[in-house]
Amino acid sequence: MISARAVWSDSERYVGDASSHHALVMDTAPEKTANTPMELVLIGLCGCTASDVVGILRKKREPFTRLEVNAEAERAAGHPAVYTEIRLIYRVGGRVSRKAVEDAVRLSKEKYCSVSAMLEKTATITSEIELVDG
């Protein structure tokens, strides 16, 4: 079982931690001093799919030297303001085959990424791949 908690700190700030015992600060005030909970969900999606893609590319012995996953998202106008559209941009460096990267991204979305599977209940998730130097 995984557990998590958020403890109000001050103003609109909260300190969160989970079973891994690592803490982070969240802020919901207009003047942000930390990430918001919804930003952390998007960061979690980037980390989840990045981990999948790295693992798959390693198994395929693809000589990648860099992976960056960026997300751009739109939220619903009303409450709850869930994500409705998410665009993931994968920037991969090294002498990798586009097909290998496309396969890894597809497998992450369709099979492995738990965060993506949850977010797809409310959001359309699209992806774009950029092969870059380095």
C-alpha cells in the first residue's frame, strides 16, 4: 500500500510526503512559492512516461544520450478543473531510430504508464517526438 499526506504549513502552502518519506511543498495561493497540486500531477505524468521510455530504449539497446518530456495542458473551465487536453513532447538525443522511440512512446501510453492511464479518463493525451542532437 502507498500512503500520502498533506499538512497545512502557512498561508496557502502545504507540505506533502508519501511512503517514500520524501517531502515537497505545494502552494495554491495566487503568488506561488511552490508547485500546485495540479502541476505535480503533470510532472508525475512526465516522470512516469519518461521512466517507461528510458527503460524500453535501454532494452532495445538504443544509444540515446538525452530524454526530456515536456507537457502542455488545458483544464476544464468549471469545477472540478480536471485536465481535458495534454500534449506530451518527447525530445530524444543520440543516434536513435525514430521507430524505436515511437514504439517506446506508444508502449508507455498503451501499456505501462499508470499516470497516463488515470489521466486519460478525463483528458485527451497526444504526443510529439523531436529527435535532437546531443
